[in-house]
Amino acid sequence: MQLLRVLRAASRHRSGQLLGVLVALLGVASSTEAQVDIRDAVARARAPTVSAGGEVREQYERFAHEEWGSETPDGSGYWLQRYMFHVDAQVWRRLRAFVEVKSGIEVGRAGGPRPPDEDTLDLHQGFLDLWFGPATIRLGRQELAFGTERLISVREGPNVRQTFDGADLVLQYGRWRVDGFGARYVETDTGVFDDSSNTGRIVWGIYAVRGPGAAGTRGIDLYYLGYRRNEASFDQGTDREVRHSWGVRAWRESASVDYNMEASLQTGTFGQSRIRSWTVASDTGYRPVPSVRFGVRANVTSGDADRGDDRLGTFNPLFPRGDYFGLVSPLAPSNHLDMHPQVTVHVRADLVIKATWLFFWREESGDGLYGIPGNLLRSGKGTHERFVGQSPGLEVEWQTTKSLSFTGDFALFTAGPFIRESGPPAEDITYIAAWLTYRF
């Protein structure tokens, strides 16, 4: 009789809570104390849930002639340490709270830490998720990443990941997911809880993804991204930049063939100049057997043909991955053309070896060479050489356990004709790194 009363009471509750109630009812039916009231079962179904996790990464890096010799010489290398810890709380059936702290530490680097190397202790993410049917609103400090992270990424390669302060409205409808967001970039400072959002760098936009169906492997992304930077520097000069990116990405995954194609057009203003820039990017692969992939990446971004006119043609990748061309490369995808063959071999389920070879040119000889943060690395003044250099590389990743992985990386980046003519210095870069990552 007690069980019958419980079932009748459960039927009066909304279906969204029914699963949790039924789980609790199993305990009621099997308990030796059958006097458990339905209110206790419902309370357990509504009870908050809390989980925790994190990451520890210990990394050794060594450069010879970093940035072709522009950085302070470092003969012994240095250590990078990353510590991250988060708490994820389901406060209510329509409310989630997520808090994540981070600590990035650099030890022994000649010349001191670079901006993404060190952040002693800070809030990495702290946001609330509110659910209303197919819509989710995320408010607070959060990571943003879209597509293959060519334009907005979490910056996984460097020691300290990047984050934003803002809001993201997510709508899910069938195979479509649409993000409408606006946020300010959070500067990485080296102290304790001193990171703050930068009012001089704001991004907003709409990003729509149509994922693959039950029997399909194709998808498409459509997006608009707006960006304002109060102090932007290009070979043309320094001024206020307001940029609009309009893009499309088509991708496919299958057992033997995969591709990832993206094109984007940028408009806007740079001071009194108009912005007209573009990019076309591709990543195509073929697997003769499941364990081997032969691939090639081919990408081009526009440069500025005439630094003296009222038009800026340099493409801005906004917030790209820190390892866009590999950890050895300080270059951003601006005013460039690259060809990047790759071979990936899954030796075992837990062991992957990747060999790559990057060839890099400037797209416009009148424009300079740019870094990942958007800074001008080398001006194009005084040289018409386009070839920047080439970079062979080898990476090994071993997933030793479910939680622990080991990665080793070796690469070389030669100083091509452009580097030699725009230098000195103009040395070949050699890079070696190894890191352990433990996730819990």
C-alpha cells in the first residue's frame, strides 16, 4: 500500500522530474523501511549535485634562437607549470554554477615569462547557466571557442589559456546550434586575482552550426563576428580598429576521407581607412588504413598591398590558437600563405606519432609579418622577398592511462630570405619540448 501511494504521488509530478523520482522509488521498493515518504524521494531528485575536477601539466621547453634570435638566448631551457581546478554545481534544475581557478608558473626562462606563460593564481572561469527550454544563457567569465578555433579559441598550446567576460545565448533546434554572444577579452596578468577584462578589446557575434545527422558525417558553420580594438598596430600604422568577419565552414568526417574548408571576408575601419581582407583555409585528409592519415593543410590570408593608401588589407585572426602553426612558430595567420603536409600514425590505441612539414610565405610583399597576439613582428619595408621559412616537426603523444598523457615535440624553423633581409637577427629556430598532463 505504501508503494502504491508513492506511485500515485509520483504521477502528479512533471515528467522532467520523473526519472529522478523513479530512481529514488527503487530504493523505496527495496528498503526494509517501507515508510519512506514520497516527499523524501522528490527532495532527493531535486537535490543539488556537485562535481569537481582539474588538470596538472608539467612542461619543459627549450629554444635555440627563439623568434629567429630576437629573444634572449637561453641555453638550458625552462619549466612551465599549469594547475587548474573547477567545481561544477547543479544548483537547481534550471540553474548551473561553474567556477574554475588557474595557476600558471614559469621557472628558469632567460628574459622572464612571456604574457601567456605565467599567472600566479586567478579566476579562469566563473559563470551561471540558465536553461529555458531549448535556450541556455551563460553569464560571467568563460572560455569561447568556435569551429576549429581559427578565429576564437581557448589558446590551449601556451601555458595560460585565454578567457572572456560576457554573455552567450545558445539556442538548440534540431541539428542546429546557434550562439549569440558579446564579451570583453580578459588580460593575463602575473599576480594573484588581478586579471581584468579589457574594455579596449571587445568581440561579439552569431555563430551557427548544423551538425551531422544520424546517418551523415557532414556539417556546416555560418558566422558573423564583430571586433573592436582601440589600439591596433599594422605595418600601415597604429589606430582604432573595428572589424566585421563574415564566414562559412564546411566539413566532413568519414572512415577514409575528411575535409575542413573555411572562408571568411572582413570589412570595417582602421582609423580613417577601410578594411577589406579575407582568408581561405583547408585541411584535407585520406586514410588508406584506419591507423594512418595522410593530410595537407593549405591556408592563405590577405596582406596589405600598399601601406600608404586609405585601405587596410591585412587579415586579422582575432583570437587564434597559440599553436596555430605549431609551438615552435611565433607567427599568426596574417598576410601569409602556407602549405603544411602531415602524416599521422596510430601505432597503438594509446600511442600517436605525427610528422609535419610547414612551408610559409608572405601573401603581400608590401606587408609585414605578425605574431599571435596581433603584434607586428617584422616590417615588410625594404624587402620584396616572400618566403619566410620552412618548419619540419615531429610529435609523439602517449596516453599512458585514462588520466595521464605524455607528449614530446621537436621542430625546426629555418630563416628564409625574408627573415634574412628583414633582420638581423636571422638565425634558424630549434625547439624541443616534453610535457606530462594529468586530468582528474
